[in-house]
Amino acid sequence: MVLLASRSRAIFDLIFDVFAGKYYSFVLIGMILFALFCQFKVKSTFGKYNLVTPQSRLRGNEVARMILDMNGLYNVQVVHNEGALTDHYNDRTKTVYLSDSTYNINSISAIGVAAHECGHAIQYARNYGPIKVRNTLAPAVQFCSGAWFWVLAVGLFLQFMPVIEVGIIFYMFVVVFQLVTLPVEFNASKRAMNTLYANEILVGTELDGAKQVLSAAAMTYVASFLLSLIQLIRLLLRFSRKR
């Protein structure tokens, strides 16, 4: 029992050093560099395939309308949204918003992104499980994301552990929300790629290009989640040791 306790303590100390102690700076810098690389990758990959015109000559807005109609989503609008890579779907307004770099552009990147956003519209229409969970968490997360830091700061100032724990719980909601977002994004990309392939909107190497664009975009969500996760682990370890 003593040996087991000693080993458990050694493992905890190692984990503590990695995520909250003397090695934490290296882990944090590594994750920040990874996040920056993902941002660079998505911009460079999008830019590369935004210069490649598909055989179909279809534009982003045309593909979006086509995919929505194929799935019976005639009530969902496709509108132009200013900015670059500001594409998103809003289920409240039943609208797919396509950015300057996507809406009226006939490129592999534009078609891939447009199809991805339509994938989100289809998820809502099909009651996709993870997106229902994400929507359930959204109101609480909206509050927690703005409040957790200040609650934690007040707890640290007062040196009052219950308030500190509330701040950490608020932050947990943010991290769980980011975790649930991952399958939502990957599934939307999978739906997009399947639709583009099945309907021959993109063919051959064009599909590979679209997949690279969507995969690069998905990795930005992974990087964001991992950064938040190591911060949560750090908070849990530091304050568990204080207890």
C-alpha cells in the first residue's frame, strides 16, 4: 500500500509539473505554436485552392442552394456576408451566410466551405445529436465564458476556495462546449464531402483539395479545444493541491 501510494504520488507530481508546474510553460508555448500553425494552414490551404476553378464552374452560392434543395431545405436562405472566411449558418434565421471569399466565387475552396455550412443546416433538419447538446449548453456557456475569469479573480483575491471552484466550474462549461463542437464540425465536413462526391459537384483531385481545406479548418477547432483543456487541467491541479 505504501509503495502504491508512493507511485501514485510520483505520477501526480509528474502530471502536475507538466500541466501546472515547471514544464507548463513549454506545454503552453507548444500549444500556442500549434494553434498558430493551424491558423496559418487554414489560410494557406484555402488560398491555394481558391485559385483552382472546378470543372463544374459552379460558384459557392450556387452549390449551397443546390445542396439545400437536394435535402428539401427550401426555406433556408443563402445570403452574402461581408468579410473573408466569415461563413456560418444561423438556424434562428434559417440562413447560410457566405463570405466575400465564398459567395460568388467559383473555386474548390468556395465550394467546400459552402457545402460545409449547408452541412450544419442539414444537421439541424435531421436533429443531429451533438448539435442538440451544443444548443442546450449554448445559453449557459454564453454566460460562463464571460464570467469565469472574473469569478476566479475574485476568489483568488479573497482567497476563498468556494468562489474559486465556481469560477473553475464555469470554465468547465466552456471546455465541454468546445469538446461538443468538434463532432459537429467534423460531421458537417463529412456531410459536405459525401454530397460533393455523390453528386459529382467536385471530381477527382478537386475532392482532395476540398477535403484539405475542410480538414485544415477543423484543426483550428481542435487547437482551440486543446488550449482550453490544458488551462482547465492546470486550474484543477493547482487548486486540488491547495486543498
